[in-house]
Amino acid sequence: MNDPKMGGKPTINLFLKGHDDLATYLLEEDRVNTQISESYNDRFQFNTVVESAATADLLWQSLTGIDLPTDLAVHGLDTPAIKAQFASQLVESDADIIALTIVPELTQASWRHNEQGYLLCPPANWQESWTPAQQAWFSENFTQNALASADAYKTKMTEVIQLLKEKTSAHLIMFGSSSFDPGDLTHNLANKEDTLTMRTHRLNLVMLELSFSQGLTFIDVDRLLAEEGCADHVLAAMQYTTQAHESICREFMHIIADIGFFEERPLLVQMGQRS
């Protein structure tokens, strides 16, 4: 049996694998180190690595590790964000905490190469930022997948969580998203595709369920901002005020304090329900 991981280390290795939301909550204005300094008199600091993430199926692809297709480099598409979709630094990192987020899954869909079968998620503005030649090659060789259903997302994230627990000893923390969208005026959902609000509800619920069954920590951003007052702190879908960001960061700090990172004692173990 492995010795338990201990808290009280002066430097905590934090790996943010996700969307811009994670960096905004924790790193904007060095928020997380400012809060830790104020609470613990400079006894602790975070060493943070940030790596972009896309959908759950691409997260799985990046963790299992496949070679970067040569066609991407030939067409000048071997950017750091795209490279991270094929081989993540996460598994090789010495992370104490891995932070993930549902946000990429809310609006993005992966694309599959028609012949080789690998997955890719282009930047949101690829039709404006890529050259005409890059756009033409991509459009000719890839087919877009549908947005993953809540059930498909749950299945794939279960696999991702189990793989991370197998390959790392880090504590896993998943950030949800507020389902409040000031621009959504939908009153009748009958016979309609899910709005962003409904999709967010469904994926938040998935992660809440997985927090129990798989043993990870879920930060319920939807609940936090409802308590703060969504009308005052949600500026647009998935865009929040600075005060909201500070509240989310404080919740993160409370959670890792409860786990034991700021005390010289064994860290709480993240255990799911036994089958």
C-alpha cells in the first residue's frame, strides 16, 4: 500500500487543463496566489501549468497519446493548442491538483479526419483566423461530430477520470458553469433542441453524479453564482463579473484547505462509491 500523500508542502503544483475560464478564475491578477498569501502569510504558493482542452473525447485522445499527424505540420496547424489535443503534458506532470472544466463541452464539437480517424477541435474563429488554404484542406478532410449528449459525455468523462486516477496521484477538481444566460428568452422547450441553459444544466448534473460515483471534487459554479445573484454577476453566457471570479476562487481555496493541502497531515483521499 502506498504511503498517503501529505499536505503542508510550501509549493503546490496546480495543472489547469481547460478553457480560458480556469485561468480567469484563478490566475487573473494572480488571484489564487494573492488569496493564499493573505490567508497563510506567504507560507504557500502555487506553481501553475496551463494547457488548453477541448471536448471530452479529445481529452481522452490527448491522455492516451497519439503522434501528431504530419499533415497538420505540413499545413501549419501544429500550434500548441492543437498539439495538446494529441499528447498532453498532464500525465507526465508532477501535479498535486488537476483542474478541469465542463465549459469546452458546452459549445464545442470535435471533428474527425475522414480517413485516419483522429479527432481535432479547431479554434472557435478558425474560419476567420486560418488561411484560405488551411480552411480548404480542413473542410475537405474532416467531418464535424454532433455535440455529445449528456450520456455520452458521462461515459467518456468516466473513462477520463479513471485514467487520470490510474496514471497520476493528483486530486481532481472539476469546475461547472452557470446555466444562467441573460440572452436566453426561451419559454417553451417542447420539441426543441437544448438551449445552452439546458445543456449546462445537464452537464453540471453529470459532473455532480460523477463526483459521487468516481470520487472527484465538483465546484458547483451554478450554485455559487445563484447565491451571489446571477442578474448582477452573469454578464453574458459563461461571462462573469470580477466579484464572481473571486467567489469561485475562494471556493477552490476552501476545498483544497479541506483536503489538507495547507496542513502537515495526510490529504483526504478522493474515493468514489464502490460498485
